[in-house]
Amino acid sequence: MADVIVAFLKLDNGKQLGAQLKKRGHNVFSICRSGNFVLNSADRLGAGIIVCQDKLSDMVFSEMYESIPRTYQIVLIKRSDSYVEDFPTDKVKCLISPVRLTEILDSVDEMERIKEERKVTRRPRVRTIEDERIIEGAKLLLINKKGMTEPQAHKYLTSMSMNNGETLRETAEKIKILFQSGGI
């Protein structure tokens, strides 16, 4: 089942939800009340589902959203009077407070089901010669400029691509651009 990060302003509410998620078979990775803790947990975990309120102890959801890796799906519980911009419906499901516990649990289950369906329908992508050339070029840059070994450069590229929900080629292209612009 899904790895879940729970973030509620009232930690007791988060703990209650976490206990119910565990009963349904989900792995609750962390329960917290701050956006920074959510972002740190998301970076460590890599992918999963985040269940959070629109306002946490240190930031609002819209501030946090841009920093959440694309490998996450989010169940957002927002106050009826709060403004939350439009987010992609395949990534963010908004529930209006007050909300029943069963609605939250069902939403997490639905997000997990959608993720599993995507895994089944997704075909493995075949790398072209051009893809390989770009990836090898980025590895060489990391080896020459950062002093990495080939396995370290490959691991760096794969972990960055997984964290950002991108292909290896997209990540390699970004690395090349960053080196050209002096950003790395």
C-alpha cells in the first residue's frame, strides 16, 4: 500500500488519521504539523501520498506545493473560506472542511488505486541513441566537474530523476544547462 505523510495543524488529529490509515494497510511515514517537516519527509521518502491541511504551523499549502516532488499525490483538506488556487486534479484532491474521516481515508485509497492503474498501463520507455548520448554527456560533466566516479554520477542522475518525476534524459538536459549557466 501507499507510503503516506500526514500533516495537520493539530497533531492529535494527524495521529488519529495515521492510526486509521495504518488499519487500512498504508505505511504512515510521518505525522507532522509543519510544511518544512512535510518537505523534508517528502525528500527522504521519494514518492507517495501527502494528506495535509491548507494551513500548517509555518506555511500555507500553496507555498509548499511548488517544492513537493512531482512523484507525490496530495489529499488537501481546506477550510471552506480559504482560497486555494487550482491544482492538477490528478495530483491534488481537495476536500472542504469539515470533512469526515471516512472521506479522507477513501480519498487516500482512491489516490493509491489511480497510482496502481497508471503503473499497469505505463509501458517501459525505450531509450534512443540520442537519449544515451545526452545521459552520458551529463555523467561526464559530473565526473569532470564534480569529481564523481561513473557509478556515483549515474546514481546521482537516477536519484534526481526519480525525485523530480522526470526521465533520465530530462534530468541530464537540466544538468547540462546548469553547468553551462554556471549554476553548478
